[in-house]
Amino acid sequence: MSLLEVTNLCVDFRQDSQTTRAVCGVSFTVEKGETVALVGESGSGKSVTALSTVDLLADSAQVSGSIRYNGEEMVGASDATLRRVRGNDISFIFQEPMTSLNPLHTIEKQLGESIELHQGLRGPKVRDRIIELLDRVGIRDAESRLTSYPHELSGGQRQRVMIAMALANGPDLLIADEPTTALDVTIQAQILDLMEDLKRKEGMAMLFITHDLTIVRKIADKVCVMKDGEIVETGPTAEIFSNPQHPYTQMLLAAEAAGEPAPVPENAPVIAETQNLKIWFPIKRGLMRRTTGYVKAVNDATLTVHAGETLGIVGESGSGKTTLALAIMRLIRSEGRIVFMGQAVDGLNQKQMRPLRSGMQIVFQDPFGSLSPRMTVEQIIAEGLTVHGVERGQSPREMVAEIMAEVGLDPEMMHRYPHEFSGGQRQRIAIARAMILRPKLVVLDEPTSALDMTVQVQIVDLLRDLQCKHGLAYLFISHDLKVVRALSHKIMVMRAGDVVEAGIAAQIFDAPQSDYTRALMAAAFEGRAAT
């Protein structure tokens, strides 16, 4: 008997008089101690399938078919049965721990709630169990972290806390929904190693949901490929990777940012440069708010980027990548020399900087967060034109239509709102908003990390095309070294505010000099946790 047996699962969502089918005829099994990966692009039905197992879908969902856990039917099961299985026998880890953890409660309280509810422990026994769990998932000095709140932990630590919560009651099945997507490459490798180790020691089965096939190859025994709510191919991991049968599976496996950027034109002018740039944030304490120390975000950064050139800035969260870019754009204070288009800007105030703003633009990681939900696409893209003005004889609407076509969007959609677009389309809108002002320097802050692999490839190709066409200089910030390799001419590696290595991209990737860079490369290309 299989641990989990899903047979002909269908899920419909009803809203008003409309019915949308999200999952159609899905069947698969998970055996004890086995890891099954559900893979596919956003909207393929992966998460809906997983949430159906213990009836965690919205009230508007209509579920049919069969989901049997240890032989017991979950579809239509009583609330008492579902409460017994949830958290005890089947536990979940979600993609973004910051939204899954309560920001108002300490780590001790959040872990303790589950233990008290399901295991009946009280007092010191609960505290001992929490410390044991945090130790097991690799939280150093676990006892000192009990009073911490989620915002006081790093992304990797928060995800480890989520894993501890999932393991608290000794589940037989762990369902992990994109648990490493938002993490740095080295932390991602550590979390995957941890989950694999815990699965082996605890004898758990795992249902692993992801769009990243690199992870699947490392962790899964069996793969189910989903598209438009259906499983189009399933089989052992090695077989799926070596001999994919379905065209969609073949497309997913081929979807990896590849190639290299076009050569930088000879005698290309310098667009931006810094010398010995330092960004320290003062720590003020006491009634008189005296400075007692500094957060040394960036210590000594010197760089140059030419027209038509991309400087990839890589490193883990907190290394100073984004802080450095914001300082170059004069959005935060810094010390040291900053030159933009031949003009020293480090001493300019906001009023003096305003005429230069149109020449430097930024594209953020999460387009859904950076686009106003109350504005149409036309208003969003044209917003910069209202601030900086347009040349005579040019119509803002015609300029919006032109730039939308250039980034691969249908101009007929300019009257729609952001929620009516896919993730890849929203990122194209964000790129169009930056490009409509014809900037010379564009900061790209993790612009592909939240996207499916196939969409990542499209955005990388688009950015390369725009760079060639307009001679753009890019500062490309990312922890995805495969994307960095496909876009960058030069690389700067940062760690804890220091530039540990910088140089030509090919040299950095082929022959890294520092131990930290070698650890990053191993985590990105070989799937090993950095030490």
C-alpha cells in the first residue's frame, strides 16, 4: 500500500457563475521514504494538487477523485480526521517563510503552539523539544534564538525554522512547496542537503514542488511533470532527465539561460564608475542617540561600466550588492567618488541630481510588488514621462505603444492592470517602464529570480537584445550564477560588504581565485553546499 495515492484528482474553482478547472485527472503515488517531485511552470496546478491532500484549498474549490493517505480517504473526510492528519502525519513547508511565520510572535511561541496542540507537552518539556528541533535543523546556538522574531533571522534561518515546525510532530510525509526559490545559491544547497539528510534519518517521504529542474535532479526519486493542470509525463528521475518523451518536458529541460553577451564595442564610453566607495550606516543608541558603531554595508568598492557592458554583482543576501547599486544611483548616502556620464555626482544634492535621473533606471526583483495595482499599464510605463517630460512632437501614448512592442508586449493591452498579466509579462512591463526614458545605466536587481526557467530565458534574451540596440550599461545583481554568466562581461563578487574578487566574467567563472567564489561556483553548478 502506498503512503499517498492520488487517483483521477480534479479541482475546480467556482466564482460567480464561472468555473475554472485548475487540476484535471491527476494520478500519482508516493511510497514510504520516497521523494516525488511535482514540476512545471507557474499555473500548472502543482500547489493546488498538494493543498488538496489535506483539504487546505479555499471554500470555492470543488474537489473530485480520490486521495488516500495510508489507505484512508481524504476527499470528503471529516474535520476531525483532517485535523488529526494535518501537521501530525502530513506537514508543509512553503516558499516564503516570512509570510508563513507570524511577525508578532517569537520563534519559541510559534514552534511551541504546534507541539502543545499535537503532542500535549507543557512547560520545560516544550522548550527542550524546541531546542532539540532547532539544533537538528542546524540553527547555531539554538537556545539564544528562542526569543527572536522572524525579521531578526536571515532567509536561510527562517527556512530552517519552517522545517523545524514541519518536523515537530514526526510526520510521515513532508510536502515542500518551492522551499528554496527565494534563497541564495549557497543557502539553497545547504537547505537541500539538510532536507535530504532529515528525510533519510526520519524515514519520511517527501512531495517536492518546484520549477527548478536542477533541484529535482539532486533530490527526487521520481518526477511528475505538470502542464495546464495535467500530468503529461512521469517516471524515475534519471529516466526523465536522460530520455524525456513529452515535448513539454523536453522544453523544460532545455530552458536554461545560456550563451553570452555581445562583445562591448571598441572605444565604448564609460557610463558609470566609482572609486573607494564606502557605505556605512551608523548605529545610534541611548537617549542622546549617540553613534556607538556602524553597519559596514560596503567597505571599499571600485568599479567601471561602459556603454554596452554588463557588470554582474554577485554574493549572498546581506553582502552589499543592492546597497552599492543604490549608492551609485545616489538614492542613499555614501563616501567616495561616483561619476556618471563623465560628471562627478557624489557631491550633488537631490535637486542637482534630478536632470540626471532619466539616464539611470532600476528594475526590481518582484514586478508585482513594484507595479501599482491601481494604475493601468499605460499609466505605469508613462509615469516617468510625466516626471521628466517628453520631447516636442512626441505623444506619450505612442511612446508607450512603441516600448511595449519593443519588450514583447501587445500595445493593445496597455489599458489592463498588473494583476491581469503573468509574472513574465509583469517583468516586461517593469523593463518597459525603465526603458521608455532611454537611460544610459540600468540597475537590474534580481529581475529573474522569481520567474519560471522558461520565462527567465526569455527575459535574458530580451535584456541582451535591448543592450545591443541601445548601448545600455547594466549593473546586474543576482545570486543565480547561470543567469549572471549568460549576461555579464565582468563580475564583482561581494561578501559582507567587501569586494572579494573582480574581473572578466570568463576568468572568474573558469578560474576563481578566492575560496568564497569557489564555494559559490560549487553551489551553483555542482549542487554542493558551500562550506
